[in-house]
Amino acid sequence: MRMGLRVLEITLSAAIGGGPEHVDQLLRNLPSDVETLVAAPRDYPYWERYAARVGASKMLQLPHRRFRPGALLALARFARARHVDILHSHGKGAGLYGRLASLLTGIPCVHTFHGIHIGGMGRIGRAAYLRLETFLGRRTARCIAVSRGERDQALSLGFAPSSSLRLIENGVALSSSPREAVFPEARPCSVVQATRFDYAKNSGLLVDVARALRDFGRLDDFVFTLLGDGNGREEVRQAAEAAGVAHRFVFKGMVEDVRPFLREAFCYLSTSRWEGLPLSVLESLAEGLPVVASDVVGNRDCVRPGKVGFLYPLDSPRQAAEALLTLRDAPTLWVAFSRNASQECARLYDVALMAEKIRSVYEEVRAERCPC
């Protein structure tokens, strides 16, 4: 009799991003008695990574962030044919597939939110989405919130009953080569951001931060290093040109590993409109890098102001610029933030601890289904 767990991880993106990386973390860190399969789009680079970890026969291709009834039926057939014990969906779109597949097959579903956002929806669309999430949440074996702020959102919106909601904060690999907490004297200071150049990451706000630094007469002290790509990249570049600050921006394009850039940086700057619990911020903390971040759910859960960095109001790029200047002009503060950052990450956000907690949720669900 098979004693191990067979889990199908479901995501509607396999491009560079926090959600796909989280799935890859599970494939790397779940214990050997958890057999994993993956349903995902054939995106670069994670489709190839997933296939290398689980094997091509355990992969199912899904459309990229699109719902198609035929794909749902294929997912249900795939799960049944491979005797999957648990479906685990990641993010809003995958949650629709995973939980509908659960209703079709009777296989229990675990769902991780990875960021909750209902802003920008029209009144009718918002109401329909809230009803759908409430309906699905009541039919989900367990829901996982990746931060305290996300847990509070899920409860207040009725996306999950408290009895089935678990808080498991995201984790990252601890630094393989921890940096010394030595203030970087080199000019200009590299301010790093990993971005998809979409509405959520809000990278255009960096242009306003640069303009504020220019108003302070300190723009030449900094260079903004942007890691990633997306449809909004050219828009940000053009905005920087129009504002006369483009010479302080470096667009690195898609990078598969942000860690080398973080190790050489002065600080990380997040402009996000919302987050779940941002892996790029956690990776910065792991590398002993102070963080300046927008005061939104997810960021405020892992950036303790005055300990590892600063938070600023989303509508105040001037305050973000002031935080950069404070760090630049106070070497002892930068050193203290750097030390605190790596220590807090090791204590709170170790990926091995995260994987073990998720495995425990899987065991809970299996025990309820088969109490024998």
C-alpha cells in the first residue's frame, strides 16, 4: 500500500515571479515521502525547472493565466489517472482550476492565496468575484495565507473560514555567502528592484522617487537597477526620459538569479501596490540588504521600520527618497539594518521551515479524508 503523499502543484504562470518560484521551492524542499506533480503553463524558465525536478511524465500543461473548460477537464483527468491525494493551487487563477477540479474529482484542494487584491474591479465584477471566492473557500480543504496581513484580508473578505485557514509565511534559502555588514562606500549607490513592470509592482513610481532625489540635489548619489521584464518596461523607460532622470536607470532585463545583484547593492526598494509576502524582499533580507518598501500588505509584514529598513506611504515618493538619503548619510544605521536583516530572515523565513509546515497541512488534509 502506498504510504507517501502524492500532491499536484498547480500554477498559471511559470515565468519569473514569486508564485512560480514558491512552487519550485516546494519541489526542492518537501521531504522525499511527498511525491510532487505539476500543472503549469509552458513558460520560461520554470516549466523546464519543474520538469527536471519531477520528470516529464508528471507534468501537465495549462494555459497561461486563462481559464478554459477543456483545460479544467484535462486537469481532472490527469489528477485521477495519477491517483493524486491532494491538489495544491497557487494564486487566484490556479485556485479556480484547483478547486473546481476538486469538486469534479473529490480530491481535496489546498489553496495558497499569494496576494489578495480587489482594487480596480468594477462594482459588478467585484461583487461576482467576492461571491466566487466565498463559494470556493467553503469548499477548500485548507487555505494558506503567506503573511499575517493576507490572513486578515482573507478572513475579513470571507474567503476562508478561520477553521480551515492556516498562516504559513513564505520562506527563502538563506544566503550561501553572507555579506559582511560593512557600509558600501562606493558611489553611486545601487538601489535594486526585481519587477514584472506590471500594475502590481508599480515600478513607474521609481521615476517619481528619482525626481524627488533630484529636488534634494542628491540624484547622482544613486542608480536604480531594475531586474526583470514585462509589458510596462518601455513605459517606465520613457517616463524616466521625459523626467530627465533616465541616466540614473539601468534596465538589466530578465535575470534568473537576483542574489548576485542583491549582494552588491546598497538597498532594495519596493514600490508595490500590494503583495502576499514578497520573495524579493525576503531574499534581500537574507543577503543582509536594508529595504525601503511601500507600506502595503506583505511589505509591512516583513519590513520592520527602524530595524531592517523603512516603510513609506504609497502616495509619497518623496518619503521614499528621504529614506534612501537617511540610509546613505548614516553608515552605522545601514550596518545595524544589515545585521538585523540577515538575522531576522534566518529566524523567521527559512524555506525549510516553510516546507515542513506545508507538509503538515497536507498530512492534516489526508488524515481528515482517511482517518484510518
